[in-house]
Amino acid sequence: GPLLPEIGILFVILFFFLIKKKIVFSSDLKKIIFLFLIFYFLINISNLSIDKNILQSFKVSVFYLRFLIYIIVLRELILLDHFKTNKTLFFVFFYIFIILDGATQFYTGSNFFGQEKEGFKISGIFGDEQIMGSFLVKLLPLTLFLIFNSNIDDIKKKIIIMSIILLSLFGIVISNEFNSIILLGVFLFFVFVLLVKFKIKYFLIICSIFLIFSQISDLSSQTNRLKSVYSNISSPDGTIINSYSSMIKTSILIWKQNKVIGSGIKSYENLSKKKEFQVSIYSEQNHPHNYYFQLLCETGLIGLSFLIYIVFISLKNFAISYRSLLKKFSFHDRANISKSLLSIGLLINIFPFVPSGNFFNNWLSIIIFTYIGLLLGCVKNKLKT
């Protein structure tokens, strides 16, 4: 549920103010605050146009300010070089536990807690939510970042990083989540681009072989999954294609009534029920299952521009780090490797070409702003070796 991530945010903020009493408001930090406040006031102003369930929308938007505090704290912790510690490895152990729990369910039919496998998907401790693959792929770059910045010696660090990648490949593939496997492909593409010049590319070949092995390790489940996807796409109704195209078209129709600031948070849920916005029976959803079209219809062009700006910043920092590593790759180059991992992680989480959840969902927002806060800190501060 959302409670644990929220407690995590509170813990990070309280921990920061225990070790540092004051924040220096530099020019770049003031710019970050200014941009966030524009977005914050925008989403609150856009809610004024909602004619139904307005309190639900303001409940989301008013408390969104906590993410500004969160990214400032993460940025400051990077500047203090406080991630060069083994204390953050508890998250790595939790990440590994998720994989092992899912693997147990995959091979025995039930996980450590007795939750049984349902259908062809492996969900582990996530149960009916079936988001194990999504959790693993979206947090893989963050997990590698934490390992890379720990105080473990280099040889052990390399072994752990390679093991985590291999375990993640296995966990994501056995989850049988189509979108997560696509995002895994995006991750491997960026890593390949980053390391193609070096002998580490042979490790990627091993990863690919392991990925194929994982695919055939439970051929019946993989076959059933492919049949399900194919039948949805090739059927006369074209369920998958029709559903997502209907939500996109409905989003555009909603956006046209308020192009600049949108119709307010959660407006899609209410307006998609109205006849003038319904394209098909698939239009009526809680959100359009795409961050970009959700922000377009709910926060307008201004809100969408912020997400596009985040994409630009991510690609820019990845390109800068890539050029530096291309000239001289060093495992001790914490600054550029960290920026690369965080940029990749952010791009995976806001990748526009796969269905997504609700942008204003607590858990998804926490992941996105975690990457943003850490990346801003790495951009400001060259991490020490």
C-alpha cells in the first residue's frame, strides 16, 4: 500500500534534518523550487474547473508540495556525499528478497508467505496487484546506484552488480508482465550504448543468453502469455489496441476544452463517463494509462511541458555522462556513472511508449521524484571516488 512509501519519505526528511540543520539556497536550488511551485500552483488552479469530486482532486494536489521537500532533501544528501555508505544496502537486500520470493512462487507454485501463483503471471508478495516486474525494472537503476555508491570494495561491488542484473533479468521475465519486459529492453539498450566500447559488452551477451534461458525455462507460461497478447491484438475487436487508442482519443477531447491548464487532477475519471467524451466502451477509466496524455488533459500544455522538460534533462545528462565515459571509462568515475544510472532510471519510469499508471499515484510519484532528487544532486556535485 501507499503507507510504507510515505513513511519512507518522512524518514528520509527527518534523517536529513537530524544531520543538517540548514539548507543553502543556491541559484540552481532556487530555480528548482521556482519550477516546482509553478507546476504545484498549476495543478491546484486547474482543479477549480472541476465540477464533481473537487475535494478528491485537491486532496491530491495540495499535499503534492511534500515532493518538493523530498527532492531538496535528496539533493542535499548527495551534496553531503551521504550515499557513500553501506546503510542504504538494506534496500538492496529487500530488492533481492522480492526476486527470490517471486522465484519461489515460479518454481513451487507459492511464495514464502503461501501466496499461490495465479494464471501465467508471477506476482510474489504483491499478490493481486501483479506488479513485481514493474517494481523490479523501475527500481533496478536505483538499486545499482546504491550498490555503486556503497563502501564495498571494487571486486565485491562488480560481482554484486552483475549478480543483481542477472537476478533482475530473471525476475522481470518470469513476472510475465509485457510492459515490464519492454522497459527491461529499454534499460538494456541504454546500458549497451553506455558500455558498447568496452569489454563489458561481453557481459551483456551473457545477460542476453540468460534472458533467453529464462524465457524457455517455463515455456508453457510464456506460450500462454504470447497467445493471450496475440489474441487480443488480432481479434476483430482488437481489445488492447482499441482500449488504449480510445483512452488517448478521449484524453485529447478532454484537453480541447481547456488546452492551457487542463481540466484538473482526476478529471479524466469523471469526464470520460460523459457521452461527449466517450469514444468507445474502453474510454471510461480512472486515468488514460499514459503519463503524457494524462497530464495533457488534466494539467494542459503547461503541465505536459514539465514532463517533457524532465525527459530533456534526463537525455541531456545521459549524453554528457556518455561522452565523458566514452573518452575514459573508469569504474571510479562515480559522478558520471551515477548520473547515467539515474538518467536511465528516470527515462524508464516516464517512458512514453508503454502504458503507465496514474502520474499522481503516491507510489509512482515517489519513484519518479526519487530519481529527480538524486539526479539533481549528482548534477550539482561531482561525487568523490
